[in-house]
Amino acid sequence: MVRILSLKADDAEAIARDITITRDEPHVVTVANKSDVEMALTIAAMPGDDPLVEIPGVGSVSIQPAFVQALTEGKTYKYNIWQVDGPMLLFSGSMEIRNSIAPSGADFSTIFLNGLGDGSIQSVTHLTQSQYDALAAPDPATLYIVTEV
């Protein structure tokens, strides 16, 4: 799912607006009344600094997780959204990079540990996949950690 923030620019002055994004989620910032205008989002540590990130777009900018991976979670940066022709500053403000723990694609059938914490798990054993496959029957009181190597 992509989070979408829709803004409306004012040609008379730049609009101050703070934004919070989660680093591991894709986000799109659209400028409703500038749908066919080239624009660029710049992100810097402080106003006046060189951009750490610059993302171009037309009518919107797509903030993909890979674009902001170098930014520190929990930190607040400064951003601008520019209309390239001119250039003209449309929006400025703070951009907080929210902390996140992104899913890694775990196989849920192997990680739901029924009974963990109620005393039914008595031991933990590390096995390779072939060692686990060779077990006659897994012990229900043992938590098996299986790796490929």
C-alpha cells in the first residue's frame, strides 16, 4: 500500500507544512493543482544545506523506501517541494522519518510459536535443514531453530 498525501499549492506564497513518513513505506506527495508541472522534493539536514535526497516528479513525487534509506529513523529533516520551472518554492517544512521495523518476508507457518512462554518449551536446538528433516519425530517440548547452512 502506498500512503498518499495530497496538497494544494498557492502561487502567491510557499506553504509551510510538516510531513511524517515511515522510512520503509512508499509515499506519494501529490500537488492537486499542479498535475502536469515538473517538480522536485529536496530533503536536507537543515535549511540552506545541500540536499541529502532529491526526488523529481510531475504533479507528484514518489518517495520510495530506497530513496530515504540513508536518512536516520527518528530524526527530523527539512524539506522543500519546488516547481522546477522558475524555480518556485511550493512547500517547505519539517519531515520526520518515523521509526519502523519492516517485515522481512517471514514464513508465518514457521514463526508462530504456540506455547512459547507458558513453560511447554523446555529446550532450544539449532539444526541444519537436513538434520531437522532426519528427525523421526520432532519433540513438542523443543524449539527448533533451522538454518540452511
